[in-house]
Amino acid sequence: MQRVLVNVASNGWSVHFIGRDGQTRIGLWLLHDGHEEVLEILRWCEITEKALADHHSAIRRWGPTPQ
């Protein structure tokens, strides 16, 4: 499995994948109805416990309250 970077935008709950170089786009932005759908994508990508904790921390700091 290849490592990719996952960008999550809490404004509109969207997910975007980019290559490890931080520049190569992989597909389009995926739009979701809420944070729970974003978490399902992250789980499908086999997110590590640390990365998931970092994600939740970033959402608390910068995003809206998950619904």
C-alpha cells in the first residue's frame, strides 16, 4: 500500500488525496454530508491511531463541531 496525504476541509466536509511529495493530486475532492462520513473514508484508508488523534485535534482547533 502506498502512503498518501489526506486533506480534510471541514467547511463542506470534503476529502482530497495527494501524493507523498505534497504536490501530486490523486483524484478529485470527495464531498461528504458530515464528519462521520469523513471518518469512514479515513478508516477505509487504514488511518493510524496517532493520525486519527491528530485529525480530531485539528478539527477541534480549526473546524466546526462535528455533527
